[in-house]
Amino acid sequence: MVESEPRSGFDAARLEVLLAVGTSGSLTGAARELNFSVSAISQQIARLSREAGTDLVFRTPKGVKLTEAGAVMLEHARRIRADTYLTRARLRALQSPDSGRVRVGCAASFTATALPRIIRGLRDERPRIEFAVRSATTDRILLMLADFDVDLAVVWHYSDDELPGAEDLATVPLLDDELRVALPEGHPLAAQPTVAAEDLLAEVLIVRQHLRLGPRLHEATGVSSSSLRILESNDYYEAQGLAAAGLGVAVLPELVAAEHRPGLAIRSLESPILPARRFLLAWPRFVDLSPAVAAFKDSVLAYARTHFPPTSTGDPTDS
């Protein structure tokens, strides 16, 4: 009698759990992402380890890390997901362009401003298209693209830097987003057409927590960043509210400032303090987009051509 070979495949659901653990770096993060309990995530990893015949993760004070075997298994899980995604993409390509599902990763400020209009415009034309939108930081969105968790994404990087992992992506520039100053109505600086870096030194500056404005103002003016009065906010809309209340002047990207709240006057800077945020539309380079995803891509590009000034980057880098 010929003995059957032992089953060599790994449970697909457990591989997805490993992907979530590898991406988030913790069981808690994976549980949050997958809407599981932490104990369920731990059990799934333990079962996958038994299938593999070796430990796949080990605990650290800051979470968990993959063992060498876990890293090998993670690459296997990514290949499985990529193959599945490509097969589904080919199947979706056979669908009608008037239906289908579009999974979008998007930077928060674009999600809050331009994206709703783009989606609404496309759904007016093709109401059967479904959307799943995930708002996150660029680093997180790039991981989603690499793991095929989203079909395409709007991300940004500073114009004097490169987008990480761009060699695996097709990208199209959308806009260069410069900084603006939001002043309370009646503020003396609101009488000027533009604001100089030196004008900001006497003000309380309301900025996002990640915006390293102090060192940049030091470079522009020579004034020590320690002498600046900076009020950090959690988001740009909070910053607008604080500025409108007269607690200082807010420094905002143009994309956000263009839709500012009442009670503010928006002014340009005489010269840039920080490089522009360069927004890009990105998707995996060697993937055939489904008709619905391609229609959404075209809608984003059409919106950019109509609403944003041309960028300085030239042609799309999609090859």
C-alpha cells in the first residue's frame, strides 16, 4: 500500500494572523487589526508554530518579534496573499466596470478633503461600485500595498526626499502641498498678503505634533528653536479651532487650509519653511487593475488635474 504524503500546506487563516503580527509587531496590534481577542491571536500563532514544527515568534518587552523561521513563514504568507490577490485581480478584470469593489488606503488629510468628492462623483456614475477606505500614515499604507490589503493608495512624502519602496509601485504625482498660515480674523498679520518666517517668531505657533517647525525656523531666521512658543495639536482641525479662538496662529498644509473653518484668514508664506508634501497615487506595479479600480484611478487623476496645480515632477512613474 502506498502511503499518502503528509499535508504540506499551512492554514490560510493562520497565515493571515501571522501577517498581522509581523506587520504590527504585537499580538495586541494584530488583535485590533483583525477584530480578534489577544488570546485568539496567541492560539492561532501557537497552532501555526505546531504546523511548522518550530517557534515562529518570541516575546520582547515591547511586544513580539519573528524568529528566523517566522520570517521565512512571513515571506511564504506574503507570497500566498500576492498569488491570491493576482488571481482575484484577473477575475475582477472580467467584471463589468460598473460594479466591483475598490479598497483604498489614504493619508488622513486627503481622506478628509478631496477623497469624499472623488468617491461621490464616481458613485454618481457607477452606483454599484463598493468602497472600503482605510486612513493611515504613509508608512502604514505602504505596508498595506505590499501585503495587498488595499488596491491603490494616496500617500505623501516630503518633496526633498524619496518615497520608500517606490521601486515596487506605479506612482502618479497629484499635488505638492505647501504650508499656509491660519490667522484669527483681525490679526495684524492678516492685513499682509504673505507672512515672512520672521513674522512668526513673536507668535504662539500651533502645529501638528510631528511637524518639526522649530529647527526649520532656526535655519530660516537664525533664532534658537528653544525660544519659540509652540503649541502642539493632535490634528489640523484641532489646530484651526485653537487659532480661531485666538490662542495663536496655526501652520497648516494648503490642502487642509483650503477648507478652513470660519473665523480664520489664510495667508501664504513668503518663502517655504518646510519642503512641500508631495501627494502620489500609488498601486502595485505589476498588477492588472480591475475595471472598478481603474475607474477610480482615472477619477482621482481627473480630480487632480481640475483642482490642483501641476506638480514639478513631470510624467507619472508607472514603468
